[in-house]
Amino acid sequence: MSFCPAALFLNNSAHKNTAEDSPYTTTCGRGGKMSVPSDRERMLRLETRAKEADVTLRQLKSYVQLLKQKAGSPQAAAQEAECKKVEADNGRLCHQVTQLKQRLVELEVRNGIEQVPSPKRVPLLSKAQPASPPAANGVSPPPPVTTKSPEAPVKGPAKEKKGGEGEGKKKGGEGEARGKKEKKTGEGGGASAAVDVSRLDMRIGRIVSVERHPDADTLYVEQIDVGEEKPRTVCSGLVAHVAMDSMNSRLVVVLCNLKPVKMRGVVSEAMVMCASSPENVEILDPPEDCVPGDRVTFQGYTGPPDAQLNPKKKVFEQVQPNFLVNEEGVATYRGIPFAVDGKGVCRAATMRGTGIK
């Protein structure tokens, strides 16, 4: 029996070749023929399989490592807990931002600042669509104009009559509109009235009760007697500056003709006047002999106050910058004291040279 190196190589390899696999043949033993690939082909096959095996092995290792991390890694659990905590904090902060926005809007409304809603984006298609139904129904203005144009040359005299009637109607309409405007201005106390302190209804009030606002940490809710049938509810942002105990039964200066505003669910019907600076706030002190309902007056400004200030006119916003506590502690408007006839003037306890609001 003779020895064949090619046959030994094939026995040690993972794949065996038959006579039909390759055109290359070699003689083994007594003239037997066996097909064997060339050395180059064998090397290419082995290199390819080795590369594929390496890739598969790397993938398996990465999968195993990933499964181990997800299965029992304390770091993964800690990261998941941290993510949940961050999401909870984010939700809480979003809620706080919403509340602060609402509070800002309420304060702006209270101070007469007009709120302008954000414009809504309307697609171009939606603008074009509403125009088509009126045209189809014959309601839109263009059809009457087109139908009248050909009749104009034929009916000249009739057109003049119609024009005369139209002018008369227009004049009559203008007269009626002017009459209505005059009535409105007369009822509203005169739209051209001067903007000064006489249009503010300031009275002396006495705080009947005071408590913390249920939904706002910086607000007090007071019941103040201003000489009417029942006390008025007033919300004041004085928690950080004035102790609650010092407010009970206290005389105060109250601005009574502001438009009522809801502040965090509580309707505020007036405003307590205070000396104010960025660092401190003090409630103004009326004369000791005052009683609820006494009017605060200003020498030289004797006009009747508005029944209710129109926030759009911003009367208070124009008058307020002229309020000042002078160096003697007296509350003034353009140098004229806040006075109660026959009883004295209103003062600030310790603050000097500050504004009033």
C-alpha cells in the first residue's frame, strides 16, 4: 500500500471533496484518482471561514456581555431609578412654571395690564376654504356689485335717486352713531376727563379679619369695612412684609374702584395702599380719628371718582408714578398730601422717599 499526502490532508480537514467537486485530480495508490482543490483555493476557503468565525464569536461575546449587564447590573438599576427621579422633577417643575404663569397673569390683570392672547397659526388652505361657501350660496358682497354695474348706464336718473337716498341714509346713520357715542360718554362720566388722582376712589377702611390665602403663600385675604353694607374681600401680597397679628382691626387706605380680579380662586375687590420699595413694604397709616368710609382727598383735585376704572384706559397706571412718601413721612400726590377732611393726613411709619402702590 502506497502513502498519499493529499488524502491525509483531506482526512484532517472539516470538509471532504468528491470526484465531481473539482477538475483537478491526483493519483493515489494503484492508479486511483481523487479530486483535490488547489493550494490557493484551500487557503482562501480557510481564511474566509476563519474570518466568519471571528465575526460570529465577537457578536456572541457582545450579546453575552449585554445580557449580563441587563440581567443583574446594579448600575443599570441605579440609572433607571435616576431617570425616574429626573422625570418626576421635570413634571414638578413644569407644574410650578404653569402656576407662576397664572399668578403673573393675575397680577398683570390686577394692575390693569391688558392681556393679549397668542396668535394661532392658521394654514393657508383653511383661509381659502371659508371664502368658497359664501360665494356658492350667493351671500358674499362681490355678486351684488357685479350685477349692478351693467345697469348703471341704462338707469341714470334712478341711480341718482338711489344715490341721494343712500347719502341721506349715510348721514342719518352718522348722526345716530354720534348721538350714541355722546350718550355713552355722558353715561361713563366723560371719556375726555383729565387723568388725575380725582378719578381714584380712595377711602378709609378697617380690616375686620385676615387670613392666609389657601392657594398662594405670599397673599393675605382680608375682609375690610369701607363704609358699605358688607365688607369687601381684598387680596394683598404682604405676607413677607407685614405680620398677620398687626393687621387685625387696623385702619388702612383702600382704593375701591378697581375692577374686581380673581387671584388664585379668590376675587379681590379693592387694593390696600402701601409705601413700597424693592426692599420693604409698609401699610399707610390714616389719621387716628378716621372711620370706615371717609374719603381721602387731594387739595385742588375735586372731581368725582369713576364708578369703576377701565383697565384699558390705564388711569391708575398713569396716576401712580406721582405718588410719593416725602421726607416727613407724608403720603403725597405731586406734593399734595393724602388728606381726610378735618382729621389729618396719611403717613408711612418709617419709610421715606419711596413710591406708593
